[in-house]
Amino acid sequence: MKKLLLTLALLPSFSFAQELSFKQISPGIYVHHGEHKDIDADYGGDICNLSFVIGKKGIAVIDTGGSPKVGTQLRRAIRKVSKLPILYVINTHVHPDHVLGNIAFEADHPTFVGHSDLANFMAQRKENYLKNLASWVGTAAVGNEVIPPSLTVSSTKTIDLGGRSLNLTAYPTAHSSTDMAVFDTKSKTLWTGDLLFIERTPSIDGDIIGWLNVINELDKIKTTLTVPGHGAVAADGHTALGNEQRYLSTLVNDIRAAIKEERGMEETIKTAGQSEKDKWVLFDIINRRNVALIYPKLEWE
């Protein structure tokens, strides 16, 4: 483990003035770490992890950021590294911080890839996303459009970059209703999208019990590196998944106990999950939202 961490530290990183910084975490794999900001606090469109993977034939992009500006910065960073064609743009799920940079790649004519339910959820949320984007990112919203997938994954699918295959797996409702993971068989790197949060408080838009089930599935994958949707790349994906599992399980147990004791949602918001408070960034904001979403669902168990 120490040898792997030392290797990661020695791999080159690069950034450009007013551009995104990237770290090469393994040969041909580059990751940008988004900032830990809340989407409702003028977040600028750059809060999730963005990646690109280079094969012999071309490049796959994994998530594109929360605005046309961030997507354009991502594309420029790719072109500083390689002139190979951008073959695929993969969205790990529907949330705006992961998909609203897609438009920056439209001229490359890539195959846009996502969960089989992604296009439907994009269509449902398009009006809301485009209406709110200016307040989220300011002038960086100019020129935006929601680009749905042209290649969808209902269970598993493999795409070839030339000497490098990416295995795509779509999951039932968990963090969201459109979660998809990406696994590079060459480096054994796993991209979880927001099925895994590191450092930042996990936020839910789907089904918490389904999410706990998917965490168990992800934990069975033998990885060298794990790239979460938010937070640092993990050499020990098992521990990272365990931390997230602990938080979500604590939330479920605390809310169930509150419901059994007939405590209302507002009271439960103040108490549920509080033992996890010092372990996560943006806890007060995100945990409150989580309880508000989960409480009514668990109430009907």
C-alpha cells in the first residue's frame, strides 16, 4: 500500500492558468478533483471528479462537469495531453455537476454513454437544470444544453479504446436512479460516480437501502485504484466504501428509531446521523437534505 501511494505521489500533474488541474493516477488515466462546495452556493460547476482515459485508438471522458465552461476546460486539458479522437463521453449519472459539460464535446462527435434510464431522467430534469444553471454558475452557464446518451447500458457493456477496455455496469436505484460504474481492466481502476463519496458527505437522490446493497456489490470488485464521484482517489477502496456504508447505515438506523419513537421529521433532522458529523465535509447542509428525503420513505416501511 505504501509503495502504491508513493507511486501516485510521483506521477506527473499539470494545470494551466485559469484551467483545471489534472493528476495522472496511472499511465493514460487522468483525474481532476472537484471542489467541496454546495451546489446552491454559487458553486461554479466544478465540484465533481472529472477523468479521461487514453487508449491506442482514442479517449474516453468520464463525467464532464457542471457547465459548458468546465466542459470546455476539460476538453482543453485533454488536448494538451493527446490529439487522439475523443470516442466516448461517459456520464456516471444524471446530476447536473456531472453532465452539464457534455455540450463542450458535441463537435467531437463522440458516443455519449449512460445508464438506460439516463435519457428519461435528463428529459424530466432538463427544464429545471437549465433554469437554475445561471444561479448555480453565473456566466459559465452560457451556451448550455443537456446532451442525452446515444449508447445506453441496462446491465453491462464493454467499450474498446484500443489496448484498453472499459467495463460499464448499470445499477438499480441507489444514489440516484441512473448510477453506472466504469472499470478499466488494464489498470484495475474503478470509477464509481456518486455511488462513492470520500471526504464529502454522501448525498442521496434515490433509495438508501438500494444504495447499501450496491455498495456491497462494488466492494466485491478487485481494484488497484478507486475514483469516487467526489473526493480523493483511493488506493484502499474497501475502507472508503466501508466509511460510506457506516454513514448510510447510521442514518437508516437513527431515522428508524426516531419513527418508532414517534419523533417528527424536523426533530429527527436535528439528531439523525450526528455521530458522523465530524467525519464529513458539508455535513450540516447535506445530512439535513438526506434526512428530509429518507424519513418519509422509511416511515412507510
